[in-house]
Amino acid sequence: FGTAVAVLLVRAGMRTTLLCRTEAQAEELARTHRNDRYLPNVELPRELRIRTFGAPQDQLARADLIFVAVPSKTLPDALDRLAQLEVPPRAGIVSLTKGLVPPDGLSATVALEAAFGSDRVACVGGPSHAREMVETGAGLVCASRSEALAHAVADAFQRAGVVCEVSDDPVGVELAGVVKNVAAVAVGATQA
């Protein structure tokens, strides 16, 4: 999902850097211009910069938006790493995380709001898949307690050709995604 969002942000005309967890992953993506592990058969735009998350310290210094696309179980580690970097006080933090954050079962935006404040945090959700977003468009929702942040993110997706509605209920959007995944598993189990 993170790779797909990076592709869309480039299409929207935004200077975008995809931060990878390891140097090996960053080197492979930069060399092949593909992320076959997470988004097979999709060519990454040449304008997409690819780096390793965490070095150098100032890699986020000019960011207006920081999209966090990690599994919910690793969000606490990502927050620790973000705290070590110089996140500009004006930057919006946008969660692409799916699921609840252990050990307390918090939504990702609640955890991010504790670190950055509610006026700087948003989430993106929707009944869409990464491939669908980059190939045919999709329907998304950007939710934030900050109307300006929600509209800024939604506008970027719309410039990339993806429908993105706005909501002021980030926890509701995240919980809807959690329930959708549980329902999909239940349906799959009944069909087996």
C-alpha cells in the first residue's frame, strides 16, 4: 500500500521519497524500479526517490506530509524511529497502517496523535487495494481532526486520478477497515 501511495503522489506532481526498511530493499527498488514483493508488475516512476528509513537524520526536514505505511504491530518501532529524526513541526503525519496497535489495541491515529498532536495526524482508508489504486483508480477516504490536512491529502490523491473523500472521524475510518478485514476473513472461511 505504501508503494502504491508513493506512485500516486508522484503522479500528483509531488516530490516523493519512498523510505525502505533496509539498504538491500532500497538498492533493489532503485535498480529495478519495481517492488515485486509488495506491488508486482508495477513500474515505479523514475521521479520517485528511494532511500533507507533512518539515515541521514535530516531526510524528513523538508517534508510537508509524511505517510506512515507499516504493519500495526510495528507502529511503536516506527514512532521511535520518527522521534529520532527531525520531523518538521509543520509536517502532516498520515497513517496508512491497517489494524490495531498492540499491546492496547489503539488505532494508529490515536498512537500518532499522542506523539504529534491531533491537528497534524490523518489516516487514509477505503475499500481499495494497492494494485487497483495505481492501475484503475479507487475510492479512498482521508480522515483527520484537521479539515485543512484532510483536504490537502484528498486533493493530492484526486490530482493522481483517485477519488478521495474527506472525513473528520479518523478512528471510525480505521475501525471500518478493521471490521472489513474481519468480515472478509469470515466470508473466506465459510467458502472453504
